[in-house]
Amino acid sequence: MEKTFTEKIQICKKNKIAGLYPTTKFQVVILFSISTIVLNSIKLTDFKLALLLIPWFLLVPFMFAITGEFKKCMKAMKAISFIAIFIMVVQTFIVSGGKTLWVWHFIAIREKGLQTGLSLCFLILNIAGIFVWLFQSTSTKEITRCLEDTKMSFKVAYIFASTLEMIKVFSSKSKIILDAQRARGVETEGNLFIRAKAFIPTLVPLILGGIIGSEERVLTLEARGFSMKGNKTHLFNLKKSGYERIILTISIIITILILAGRIYLWIMN
């Protein structure tokens, strides 16, 4: 039997972790971020390094794997990893203070620089990584519906959803414009200067296309009664996977244990 339109637009995820209710996922993200900040305050070895952030980061790819979105999430993590490693290298070799750990000609690694670089690197990887998990395992439609279920104004929910969608739209349009420039013989690959020179002309059609597209979206929304007062009808219904309470309980217990451990170390010191 052929499915109706309403049945076709529903999201049915076989993976129960990926199908968690967006509110539960966001609570997990907040608890993970709090735990990351607490672990960052625990310094180990004589150099006072936040080494616990390294094994804690292993939970991020583990979350990618159990959600069934490992490849997609790791692809999104590439740019974040590059930025985090770049920050660590810059902080390690530039920040001065403390003992000098290693010297080679004019390049030196000092204790304060190593502490700052390692801490910032894994703070970025952990917190950004868990947000990647949230947005890669949750569609914009799910987030919007969840925001409306929390009694948030549908206008605010739409602004949030459209902002997320515009990132994808601008990304795809910029690739189309660059392909068009290559077809015209414009050099778009090479060193940083050539890439910047090719990217600047793409901004004008990209911005103009966004302005023109906004008018079309306004007409579409008005045709659907977006500004009309009264209760809204939803064709898309968001269901819970049934694992929300278990995942949230585990996350709370882990966070409490980390906080308790940090308080214990603070009292002992």
C-alpha cells in the first residue's frame, strides 16, 4: 500500500540513539560541556597539564559511532581539528612563562604555552565535537518541531531553522558559482592569494541571490498562512525513541561523578 504524503514526511530512525528527542540530545550536550570544563580544571603531572581531556575526547567519536553517523561526523570534524591543532601549536610556541621545556635556535616551548595550548585544543575538540554530534544526528525539521513543542514562538523557531538552512544553501550556491567561474577560465585553485582573489567575486552573486531568495520565501510563507493568528496545524509529528530517560540518567550520573571527583581533589589539596 502506497504511503500518504503525511506518512512520507515523517522521520523514522532505526538507530534509537540517533532518534533521541532533540531536547534530550541538547541536555546531553550541556552535561558533556560542563564535564569538559570541570576536567579542564584538573591539572596533572609536574607541568600541570589537563591530560584528562584527552581520554574524555574519545567519547566524541564513540558517540558518532553508536549514532550511526561516524563518517559524516568525522568529515565535519576535519575543519575543527585543523583549527584546534593550529591554536595549540601557536599557543605552545608563542605564549611565554614558566620553565623552558625545549629550545631549538629561536624556537622554544615553555611550560605556560604548553598548558594553554593543550587546554584550548581539547576544549575546542570536545565541546565542538559534541555539538557536531547534535547537529549531524538531528535534522533541522526535528529541531524546529521540538522548539515549537516547548511553546516557543513559531516565528522564533522559523528564524532559528532558516539560519541553519541558509548555511547549507550558501555553501551549495558558492560551489555552483565557483564551478561557473572555472568554466569561464577563471583560476580558482592555487595558493592562498589566488583562492582569495577568486572567492571575492563570488560574494556579490551570493548576497544578491540571498536577497532575491528571501522575497520568494516570504511569498511562500504567506501563501501557507504563516502570519495568521491562531493554532497551527503540523503535518510532521516528532516522536521519542524510548531511550531518553536511560541516556539522560547515564549522562547525569557521569557528570555528578566528575563533579564529586573534582570537589574531592579540591578538598584534599
